[in-house]
Amino acid sequence: MGLVFRWLVRIASGLIVLICAAVALTVYFATRSLPDYSGARSVEGLGAPLEIVRDAANVPHIFGQGDADVFFGLGYAHAQDRLWQMITLRRTAQGRLSELFGPRTLQTDALVRRFDLYGLAAASVSAQDAETTAALEAYADGVNARLRELAEGGKGRGAPEMFLFPHAIAPWQPADSIAVVKLLALQLSSHLRAEVLRAQLSLMLPPERLRDILPDSPGSGVAALPDYAAVMPGASPETLLAAAARRRGVDGAAPMLFPVAPRGLAGASNAWAAAPARSAAGGTLLANDPHLGFTAQTIWYLARLELETGGVIGGTIPGVPVVMTGRSERLGWGITASYLDDTDVLMEELHPEDPTRYRGPEGWESFRTRQSIIEVKDGQPLTLTLRWSANGPVLPPDAFDLGTVTPRGHVPAVAWTALSATDTTLSAAMALMRAGSVTEALASADRYVAPSQVLTLADETQIALALVGAMPQRASTHATRGRMPALGWKEENRWRGMLPAGAAPRFVNPEGGILGNTNNKLVDRPFPRHLSWDWGDSQRIQRWERLMQSRQVHTRESFVEAQLDTVSITARTLLPLVGAELWFTGEAAPSDTPEGRRRQALALLADWNGEMNEHLPEPLLYAAWMRALQDRLIRDELGPLARAFTHLEPLFVERVFRDVDGASAWCDVIQSSPRESCAEIARLALDDALVQVAERHGSALESLRWGDAHEATHDHPVLGDIPILRWIVNIRQSTSGGDNTLMRGATSGREPHPFRNVHGAGYRGVYDFADPDSSVFVTATGQSGHPLSRHYDDLGERWRRGEYVPMSLDPALARAAAVGITTLAPP
């Protein structure tokens, strides 16, 4: 027995030693890829020596003898800190993820190939102006200098992920940067889904109920549209339900691997500016916080560039040599998603005997086709036949649920402004970065193509807001006005080019001295010169107006306070409506009964001011109640389509409980013989919510914390689901805010964690031109993409607490607490 015991001890000890050795070896190789921020290096492709000074937050301040050298330095810094992110973004745009990740990304690759994003980006290189072309080439040289350094110096391949997914890394090309911008346009696109959903609902609901569930944003009314079956022969509720039951869909993949966001989680953002007359210090103010899906690392990377026109500092995107949102000494700029209607679905009728042809206005035409082979790791290659009609690329039925609204004998084609082979968006962004005034910045805006944005500007004396991006020109006789798919062979449904740049709305130096955008409805123009039918916000704008008008003059601190505001106007509006017949009614009941818990929840909500604070129980009770309520209202009418509504639709619930145009009909359960009232449905929904909350978070209502459910999930898109590794690479933070607060923390809307915070401000910046160096900014995670770096998540805790870091162009401040200074010189 003693001998056996000794051998067991020896075996166990040996296993422990082997495990420790394996861990040590793994850590050793992983840390080899940590960049060294100090020292002097000789690199090819550089025209003159340059310095990269990394301040205390690891923000690189890049000083060179010319713009080309500065962009070289930015490419080098991006590749030092975010190489894996850059390579993944490039592969996504190329449709080559499956070469690394196998079949799970095959559908993503196929979709991106059909759009031909990378081919269009490569064609657009020649459309850039000389300054942008030089910057793209210099930036690529900087990235490639880092790649050569890794290859020759045994630096651990640049990122720990490279050990798990080893592959050859092709040199960076100027087209790669343009492709990343097109990928961003795809992630921000939401109108294709909106068209499909409206068509689906049109087949199932009468027009008045369709206006309830998909109401127009507040403003002037819109003339009634025909139902989808009237404009699309062969479309019917039966074919819709059959297709919906068997659809595969494309939702659910991580944003970095799959750039098409689910409904409700496309781009958003806030930006606002104050003129000197509305500023306490007498200078202009500007605040911006762009919203995108959370990942580890965040898509944003802070950088300062010392250009020949002066210093610029702000948020860049790895792979793109432009400060997308930020400031110079004289100008600040912010971006928000415009929700411009830049997409149409056109149904192409196939020739009954020859599917390579489709009906055109003058007769049958041939698709443009080519073959594309997707290599799949651990699988067979997939050969795609890519088809384009005169209207755009043809998509498969499982993309965006298109198959549910495509009649037999037709295929869907997509017209989209980003499908341009002469896309000058990057040239426009480069000119904006070099502009010295609002006037110069507005002049650069005409060259924006996609993604369309609302640009908010402030120089030392002026403020402005302008929609930028290509605007499709539609015929006034368009069958669906671009709100639903239409027949592609009819001339009136086809685009007629783009509207002139002067058609875009602009607001310069308004009398009130304050302007801003929260993705709300900008203007109300009649079709076809409208901007959009579907907007990103009808709620945050109300709170913003109140905060801006609550004081005569503003400061940097008041703009920060507005960025971090967590009061839900939606909760303040809906709770008195929904609970009007429930407050303080009914008999007393023990606290451990459903009636007692309901009374306790109502008492808590009655005293709540609508602040979505992470430490309070009321936000969780409110969110769970509204989620359960909306589900009860729509489930019986919409059937399987109810799963498209993963987030609260505030205007819908308000219409129902105000009984606008008979909208209270949604409260009656069709399958039951009694007629239910809205108060009954509200009570039942509250009981549902309390059961769900108790199952997940406990039944002690006072002990609930919104932050436990509303946890920000910055997950690694590749390693985030792997046991053990996920505890290292994922970043989780308890957060305040919600879907409709200015400090937006959009929830996932999906089980089993419907209230997780998955989409919000990855970047926040506030710029004060009375004292520019007092400006501040922050990102949601950190500068480094290396999980073992202390800069992987060091900014994330500040972001969670609502803190910022200085945004200074003073070189002395950058050097004072630098974490490293890198000097690069030609050989």
C-alpha cells in the first residue's frame, strides 16, 4: 500500500510540474508579443526620423518631419497594439475568415463576398486625392515595418492569438484601410432589415396595426402605403410563415467577426455643441460619444498626430489612418449615425427558362456573374456564384430574412450607397482632419459617400451640424417609397443616381446657440427628398433638449454631465401610463405571495425618478416589466415574427396605452374568448416579470441591482467563449444607463441575458475651445489589444466610473509621464 501511495504522489507531482511548465511556457511565448515602447530602431520605408511618445494612458503622440512620416508612425503604433484586430478586420472585409475559423464563419464570408466590399475598396484607391493616397501608402509602410520587425526579431508574432491561429500575414495595402471603412458602413447599416421587417408585418397586419408596431417618428404624418402583397405578386402570409419557420438567419455572431448588427443594435451616438454665447468661458464646446457594439478590444484607439497643418488628437480605428472624431487646435468634430435611407431591396424577376437572366425595363438582361472560392479550415472549399443585376448584388434567401418576402421566381438585389467603386469617404475624412475652421470642414463634407454620418463641428467661434454621405435619388412614383422591397424591373423603383451634395441638411450657427444629434429625426421632408423613414432615437433627444435648455450657459463639466446622464425619459413616460390602474390598489397580501411581491414592486416604482443607476433595483423591475408587457402584447398577433422585437418599442407601448387610433386592440388576446383590458395585461406582465427576476436574481426586491443584469460585455470575438481563456480576455463591468438614456447602454434583448449591456459609447470626448488643452476623452477598454498588457483594460475602469483622461496637444505633458518613447529612423 505504501508503494502505491508513493507512486501516486510521484505521478501527481509530475503532473503538477508538467502543468506548471506548460503554463510558464505559454505565458513566456505570450509575453514575447508584448511591444516594447522604448528604444531606437531602424526601419525601412521611413523618410526621416520620428518619435512616438506614449503618455501615461499609453496614447501615442507621433512627431515626424513630414505628414508621410507621421502616418508611418500611426501605422506602426496600430500594428504594435492592435495587430490581431487589424488582421481580423481585413479578413472580414475580404471574406476570408473561414480560412482561420472554419465553417462557423462561412455564412459571414459568403455575405461579404456577395457585396464585394474588398473589390470595391481596391477599385476606390485610385479615386483618392494625392494627399490621401500618400497617407495610405505611408500608413501601410508603417504597418509593414512592424510586420518585418516581428518576422525578423522573434517578437512572438505580434499577438497571442497568432499562436492559436497561425497563418501567414500578407503586407498591408492601401485598399485594406478603405475596406475597413466599408466594413464600418455595413455594421452601421439598418435599413435593409427595416424594409424586410415592414414587408413581413404588412403581410400579417392591417395598416392601422402596422402603424402601431412600426410608428413613424414624431413629426408630420406620412401618406399611407400599399400593403406588400399589393406591390409584390406572389407574396402572402402563408409563404412568409413557412419561410420564417425554416429560416436560418445570420444573427448572433460576434460583431468583430460578423459586422451586420441585429435589429436595434446598428450604429447610434450622441453629439452636441454650444456657441460662445452659450458657454460660460466664452469659447465653443463640443461633446461626442459614438456607439457601436462592445468588443475586447474596443474598436477605438486614441492617438495624437503632429501634422504639417498642426496637431490633431482623438479616436482612430486600427487599420485607418484618420482621426475619426477629435480635435485640433482650432477645430473639433464629432460623428453620429445619420440613419439616412441609403439602401433599397429590389426583387428581380428571373427568366422562367433561363435563371442567368432577369427582367429589366426594356426586356430580359443577363446577370454579371463570377466565381469565388472560399477556403474553409477543416472543411471543403465552397464555390460561390456571385451575381449582380443593374440594381446591385443578389443576396441569398437566408440573409436578412429576405427569403420570407421573396416571391417565387424572384431573387433579391440590394442597392446601397456603399457599393461604390469610386468611394472618396477617406479623402473627405482626411480633409476634415486638416481643416482649420467650420467653413473648411463643411467644404470637405461633399466627398463623403458611406457610411452616412451626422457631422457636428465647432471651431473657435462657430458651430455647425451637417449630414454627410451619398443620398439616393428616388422617383416620386416609387411603389413603396423605399420602405419595403419593390419590383426591380420597374423604372420608377430604380435609383436615379445621387442627390446633389447641397440637398443634405446643414445647420450653421443657430440662433439658440446649441445644436446636437442623438440619431433623432433631423428634418421632415416630403418624399422623395426625405432623409429616412426609420430613425435611431425618439427618446434620448427629449432628455437632451431638457438638459441643454435647463441652463443659460454650459461648461465642459455640464457637457460631461449630459454624456453621463442616466435618466430614462421613457420610464418616466410609460410607467404612469402602464400602471395607471395598478398603483396602490388591491387588498393587502403577505410579502411572499405573488400579490404581495406585485404591491412591493409597484411601491418601489412609484417612488422612482427614472434614473437607471446600476445600484438600484427599480431599473431592473422596470426593464423586466416592459419586456414582459411587450411580449404579451405582440406574441399572439405576430407569432414567430415577435422574436424580431427584442427591445422595448416605446412609441408602440405609448400608443397602445393611450389607445391612439384604436391601438388598445393589442391588449386583447385573440385566442381567448374574454376581452382583456390593458390594465389586466399590465398586471399579468408584471407578475411574469417578477417570476423571471426571482429566478435569475433572487426574490428580495430591495436587494436587486440593475448593474448585475446590465453588465457591459466587452467580449473577445474569437476567444471569448473558450473556458479559462475567457476569464483573461473578456472585460465585464457593472454599468448604469439603458436603451433610452443619454449614457446609452443598449441591452442584448436575447435570452438568457436580455439586459446585458452590449452596445454603447466606446469613445467619449468633450472639447472646450476656451481652453483646448482642458479637453478630455476616454475609451471603454484600453489601448493595447494584448490581454497580458496593463493597458488592455486600464481605461475601462475610468470609463465605467465616468472619468476621462486629458486630451492635450502639449508635448511636454505627454513626455512628463510617458510610459515609453520610441525613436524610428531610416536604415
